[in-house]
Amino acid sequence: MTTQHDRTSPPADPATWGPPPATAPRHAAPPTPEDPRWARPALLALLLVTGLLYLYDLSASGYANSFYSAAVQAGSQSWKAFFFGSLDAANAITVDKPPASLWPMELSVRIFGLNSWAILVPQVLMGVGTVAVVYAAVRRRFGAAAGLIAGAVLALTPVAALMFRFNNPDAMLALLMSVACYLVVRALEDGRTKWLVWAGVAIGFAFLAKTLQAFLILPALALVYGVCAPVRPMKRLAQLAVAAVALVVSGGWWVAVVELWPASSRPYVGGSQNNSFLELTFGYNGLGRLNGEETGSVGGGAGGGRWGETGWDRMFNSEIGGQISWLLPAALILLAGGLVLTRKAARTDPARASFLVWGGSLLMTAAVFSYMAGIFHQYYTVALAPCLAAVVGMGAVALWEKRRAFWASFTLAAAVTATAAWGYVLLNRTPGYLPWLKWLVLVGGLVAALGLVLAGRVGRRVALGAAGLGLVAALAGPTAYTLSTVQEGHSGSIVTAGPAGASTGGGGRPGGGGFPGGGRNQQDRTPPGGTADGTGGFPGGGPAGGNGPAAPGPNGQSPGGGNQQTAPGNSAEAGLPGGGAGGLLGGASVGAEAKELLTAGAGDFTWAAAAVGAQNAASYQLATGEPVMAIGGFNGTDPSPTPARFKEYVAEGRIHYFVSGGGMGGGGRDSGTSAQITSWVEENFAEVTAGSVTFYDLTRKTTGD
């Protein structure tokens, strides 16, 4: 008969947390804790609240990152663009990532039409799914209470609330990496090959979401399985080999198609210098991210540059700390406590293996993030959130069950103390934001820690009260930051969670959002529903939770008279240098005159316009619904198209207008092909002004060239 103790946690003696008895079938899974009656309703409540939290005022972000939204629009119009991840339906160039993360959004837009909700709801569902996966993995060995704690920690992590409401690839990456960890935990329980194979498939598809970042957890997963799996050594090696094959097949089929497809009939691979996805993978998106030498990028960090200071404390600094590190000290303490608790267990002990899977993945990913000198943004840290949450849930419950041992209760108290003290520090970095909260977190955490030290010597109710107070104090800070995150829209290429001033830019400039001169949370200047009047935003065209930002009127004002935010370094259409050209990290404001100009007769051309830089091109494409060629890709530095090829397009009458400005810094004067194309256009074609934006009509020559 199963006791109440068995239903809520592992047995108190770690030595009994091992493999099934010898009389069990060879592949029989170890028994998992039986859930108490409250477990399923509590899980459903957790998932429901997570979903509602992430859906709150979702349309306020409009098109979020217009770079990816333009690709979603293109993929909803062209199956070829869908497959390759093209930025435009005419397939000039792709985004600088594989297309898997775009596919759910593109299917949603095909069904519901182009609007903010159709783009972002799939990301919300991935967030809810990630919470469910982490709960399921933790619950298997540590019970429902541990799973619920882990799920709540994940849901309330500020960077998770940001990225599961945003259209970057990181949402799918976090989900698939969590699935891989869950499947490896299953494989470690019974040694079945199928779980390891499915884990390889999950990592392979994660690669198709964000290339090599998906592989950061591979060393930990392979090493833990190779050491702890309940099968013979040679079989472990064979299983890992089969899983590697599954990974290569699931992630490599698309790569093989792209590399074998004739370059003349597919879009240029954005982010590469030689039109090669393999070059993109191992260069700009690979080693370049580690050493800061990304060809075609804007430069790396090399120990303290544009992308912030590197070092062991990077996850705690003013740039990153408020995004992810609230419970990171607790996770490290609880991970150590969990490993001490299971130190005498058998080699195949599933509880210790779970600590090693999630803890190893956390440490490996955090170490790479801490020392990578290349492009690094705060929101990358969402990859840490599932691992951190799982470790906290597992460690808290495992040590709670051993609280009568002084070292265990003291470890719990140390975790709560560290969390309270660190929460105070993080909240103190924004002294004007809820100034009373830091004191509640600190005092509440210290009182809870005192109670936890005595948890094994006081009554159960007192001990539970101390544990509950500690949990509330630990989650108060990240919950406040998460609520601030969901209450405002986020757009542009670089976004951060929390209240204003919660994260400084890379290089230490407050509000920089991680790039010199860039705005922290660039407010979208495109109607969330994709329409000029700013309506829409919900499948079917109706408003969802109120309309998002409306199309700006004269001088950057909204129809209601409020000022539209314009990120520093990016220009709105009226009143700023550069006219309507977007900067490197944010799009442009597209007024009614510009839209009318570009849409008139657009059906007679392959591209309604061409613009330097993907964000610039994306703004016009989203506003008009017509393909716009992004010269030079995201940074404006890709050699696509070549000047000769661009001249051919113009001679063939395939491009109507050229948008002045754009690219790096909004000037359109970058070195290389973008600069050559810009100079040629300005010297040979007639200017047309729409609003305060200058276009060049590529059907009207002013010279004989």
C-alpha cells in the first residue's frame, strides 16, 4: 500500500532511490510517486494562470520583432518562403536562422490572417507547454509538489514571460531543450532506447530553431546517460550513437536540402557571406558567437565590448541579473544539496541522475553565456529558465523531506537567505520601482530562513509556514518584474524584461537594451493588426484586450494625441534625421503617403521596393503587404544582391522603388554591396517624396547609365 509520504516525495533514504528490483522486467520503469488528489487540479490551475498571464494584453507588442514578423508574413503567402524562412514572399533572402520557429506562426497566420495575436499566440502556447514539460519531468521522481514549484518558478521568471510573448526563436528553443531533458530523464529510468532517440529528435529540431545553441546541453545529457543509465556500457554507447543519428537526421534533412538546392533558384542564406547555411551555422551563428569574430556582424565583446562584460559573474550583472538570476543562487545551493543527499545512492539512481541532467544543463549553458565574446542579448537567458526551475523544485522538496537532518534544513535556510539577499540587491538596482518590496523580500526571507533552520525541531505547521513564507519571499521579486513585463508592449530586435531601468545595455549604458544607442523596449510603430487604422489584433479581426499602438500621425503623434515612443538610434517617419528609414535594430514608421506610393501598381513588380537592412524592409513589407527586398540582410552587410544582380532586377522591371537610408545606423552608407547599390541608385534615378521619406523610382532614370 502506498503511504501519504510516498505520494508526495521520494523515500527519505536516498539509498532506496535506485533502479527497480532485480525481479522487475528488464525495461520496467521505476515506480513514480502517486499524485495526491489536489495535484491534477493544481497543475491545471498553474497552466491556466500561466496561459492567462502570458496572453494578457498580448496585442500591445504589435508585430514584436518585425524582422521575424515579415518572414512570417512571407511564409503565409509563399510555401517556398515558408520552407526556406525567406524575409519576403519573392524569396530574395532568408532570415539568419533556420525556419522551424517560424513555421507555427506562419501556419497560424495562414489560418487567422496577419495580426499580432496570430503571430504571438503560438509562442504563448510554447510557454505553457514548457511549464507542463518541466512539471512532468520533476514530478516523476520528486512528486507533484516539486513539479508545481518548478512550474511556478519557470512561469514567473521575467525573461520567460518576455520571450513566451515574443516572436523570436528562443521560445521554441526553450521548449524543445526542455523536452530533450525530460526524455533523457525517462531514458535514465528504464534504459529504453526510444526515449534517447526522441531526445535526439528534439535537439535536432531545436537546431532548426536556433542552430548550435541547441547543442549547449548535449555534453551534459550524453555524459549523464553514459555514466548513469541502467544498461551495460556497450549498450549505452550504442544507444548514444543511435540518438546521435536521430539528431543528425532530424536537424540535417533541411540543411541538406538547402545546400543541395541550386543557389540560383532559392533565396540567399541571410547572415552568410558565401550563400551557405553551413557557413552561417559555424561562422556567424557558431564560433563567431564565442570568439566575437562574426563576419558581417557589428563586432563582438572580447572581454568587455558591445555585448557586455564577460566573466563568471555575467549572469548576475546589471545587464542580465534582473532577467534570470533571481533564484540562481538558490538553484546552485540546492543542486549541491541534492547531490550530497544522493551521494551514497547507486550509480543508476534516477533522482541523482535528474539532478545531473537539469543541473548539468544549467551549468553548461550558463558557463557558455558567461564567457562568449560575440553577440549576446539578455533574452538569450530564457534557455536557462527551465533548468533553473527544475533544480529549484527538485532540491527544495528533496531537502525538505530530510529536514530533520540539520545539514538539510540548514541548506534550505541558506538557499532562502541567498535568494532574499540577492532579491534585495536586484530590486535595489531600480530604487524607484516598488521601493518597499525589497525590504519585504529581505525581512520575509530571513524570517523564513530562521524557521527552516529549526524545521526539523518544530511542529509540521510551523515548518510549513516557514517554507511557505520562504517561497513567497523568493518569488516576490521575479513576480513583480514579470507583471511589469506583461503590462507593456515590446518590439524591436533587442528587448528586456522588467520595469524601465531594470537592465542596462551591453557596455553598461542604462536603457541601451544591449546595443549602443539602442532603445530598451522599442514600442512598435506598426498597427498590431497589420492595418492602417490600427484595428484588428485578434483572429477574425476584432480587438483583443484593446487595440495596440495605432498608426502614428504627424510628428510621431498617435491619433489620440499621445506620443509614440521612438527608440534612440532609430528614426520615426517625421521630424528625425533619416526620414522614415529604420535603424539596425528597429523598424521604420510607415505613413499613409508612403503606403499609398508603394502599393500603387505593386502587382506589376516582383518587389514593391528595396531597402537596406532587414528591419527597414520589414516595416514597409508589413505595412503594405507587398514583398520588399532587404538589401544586405539583417545588418545590411550580406553581399546580396550583388550590384550587378540588382542592376539586372532593375533593368527587368522587377523592383519599383528604393527606400533611402537604412542599414547600420540608418544611414545606408555601409561598406560593401549595400553602399555600391545605394550610390548607383542615388546617381541614376528620380527622387520621390512621400511624407518626409525619400524614395527613388527605379522606373524613372535621370541619367543615361
